[in-house]
Amino acid sequence: KNANGKYTVTLIEGDGIGIEISEAVKQIYSAANVPVDWEPVDVTPILVNGKTTIPQAAIESVNKNLVALKGPLATPVGKGHVSLNLTLRRTFNLFANVRPCKSIVGYETPYENVNTVLIRENTEGEYSGIEHTIVPGVVQSIKLITRKASERVIRYAFEYARSINKPHILVVHKASIMKLSDGLFVKVAEDLAKEYPDVKVSFEILDNTSLKLCTDPSDYKDLVMVMPNLYGDIMSDLSSGLIGGLGLTPSGNMGDNVSIFEAVHGSAPDIAGKGLANPTALLLSSCMMLRHMSLNEYADKIEGAVLKTIASGPENRTKDLKGSASTSHFTEQVISHL
Ligand code: NAD
């Protein structure tokens, strides 16, 4: 706690709709009297010795506060610009990305009772960024899988499964084709299973999981999925689609010391600045953050108000949820339901 008796949390507002949805979070936190003081930081990339990095002040803020809430950061495509999201995950060693996906009562989708949790390896795999041109027209991209990174994310999945009382982990892989790389991921899970006799472990090939998850998501409600980086990225968007889209799904990037909570979605340049953004995903990410900080009562209060607002009808929902509300109208409604 700081001198005001509150917890200081680093706030990275982000690009595009990041500004609008961060504003919604700040207003709702203030109305709910959450004991959090925001410390906004600028993460505009800087060049140090020819490498893109984030400003030292931002790094120091996150290392001091240990917890941050982050809006989406835009990554220009193919301009030799290193993704800031990747830079943040690497800088703070945020090795596990936890992405829960739960049906929103009162918002109808083809499936009821979706309740999945996916843990994505967050530091290597297909996102290692090791790519080179061998000869013009031939490019090689290296997928890096290490025992160390696999072990820490799979161990996290075992512990997480225990902690949420779903003692079953499902390892999603493609070891049928990528025998060495995904094969190692699978092997590590088999080895670790011996340390967790109370947690069931099963294995499934990625394409089969994709098919089964969108055929009947209820098969996945009593387990925790864990998978390499790219698969987790794609499967979590698929899971978002099952409950109503990217405007709804939160995530937490977990490390040994630092945790950064953020929405799964990006900066949505198509709707930025128009007052159309749905702040739910960032709000629910902030609720994950509050629970991580053992401020459960505030998380319940805010989550309850968000869900009540969504269920209260299309006039109070944003356009992505087939509604007509602006970001600020939605925010006012959440505050009225606190
Ligand atoms: P996006 O997630 O920004 O948008 C995809 C679609 O979903 C768009 O139609 C958008 O309008 C809609 N959408 C997303 N969030 C919404 C919300 N809260 N409310 C209402 N509608 C919402 O994906 P994109 O367009 O592929 O990426 C845009 C930029 O964001 C890129 O630069 C990308 O690199 C970046 N990105 C950042 C993160 C992150 O910071 N973690 C994640 C994904 C993408």
C-alpha cells in the first residue's frame, strides 16, 4: 500500500480504443471506491543500441508496483518494428498468459454455458522472432521450444487447475507433425504429471480441439487447456467468438514477480475515437487483476455491474454486442449498477 493507504498500479492506456476503454475503467474504479491509485506510463518505443525497447521509467514503474493494467498496443506490420507486446512480455518474463472465457448471462450466442480457461505459453514458440531470408524467395522462421519455458508454463497450468478446482489439464499440441518441438512440450507435461497425481492430464491434437471446441464447448468446461504460443493466440480468439467476441474476453500475463492484465483484443483502429468501443474486456481483465491482488470484493462488485449492464438490454450494450450504446453511456450504466 502507498501513503494514501491504496495500491499503486501501473496503467498503460495503449493505442486506438485503448484511450477510451482505459478512461471507462478509471471512471468506474473511482465510482466503486477501489483502493487503487493509477500510475500512467508512456511505453512509446525507444531505440537503445539499435534495439527497440520501452522507456526505463515504464520498466521501473512496473517493477516497483508488480501489477499493471494495459490497453492494446498497435504493432505496425512488417516494418522491422518489434512488437511492443512481445517486448513487454519478454522484459518482465511474463511466461503464462491466462485467458478465461465465460458465457455472458443475458447476451445470447449459439452456445450457452461456455466456461473455458486457456493458458498460452507467452515467450517463445512461433513468436521467437527468429526469421531470416536464406536466398531471395526463401524465408526461414524458427519455432523455438525449450524444456525450461515449457516446464514453467505447464507447471503454472497444473497449479492454476488446482487453484480453481478444475483438476484436469489438457495439453493441446501438434506433435504428430512437429515431433521434436511439440514433442518436447508433450514430454514435459508427461514428466510433470508425476508431481501432480491429483490432477488428470490429457492430450489433444490442435485441429481436433478446434473442431470439438466449436462443436460443443461444454466438453471443455471442467479442465484447463495449456498450449504453445501461436496455438494459444488463435484458440483464444476462437473461444472469444463462442461467447460474443473480442470485446468480452480478459487475460492475465503472469510472471514470477510481475503480472500485466490486458484485454485479448487489439487497438481496433476501425472504431478508434468514435465512442463505439466496448470496455468490458479491459474491465474484466482489471477484475482478474483485483482478484490477483486479493481485492475480490471490488472485483465481484465491478464484474456484477458489468454483467447486469450487458443483460439490461441492447440500448445499454455497445455495437459489437448488437447494441446502440456509446462507450460513455455503457460506462454510466455500469456505474449505476455498482
Ligand atoms: P483488433 O482486436 O484490434 O480488432 C478486431 C475486430 O474486433 C475489429 O473489427 C474491432 O473493431 C473489433 N474489436 C476489438 N476490440 C473491440 C472492443 N473492445 N469493442 C468493440 N469492438 C472491438 O485486431 P486487429 O485489427 O487485427 O489489430 C489492430 C492492432 O492491434 C494491430 O496493430 C495489432 O498488432 C494490435 N493488437 C494488439 C494486441 C495487444 O495489445 N495485446 C492484441 C491484438 C492485436
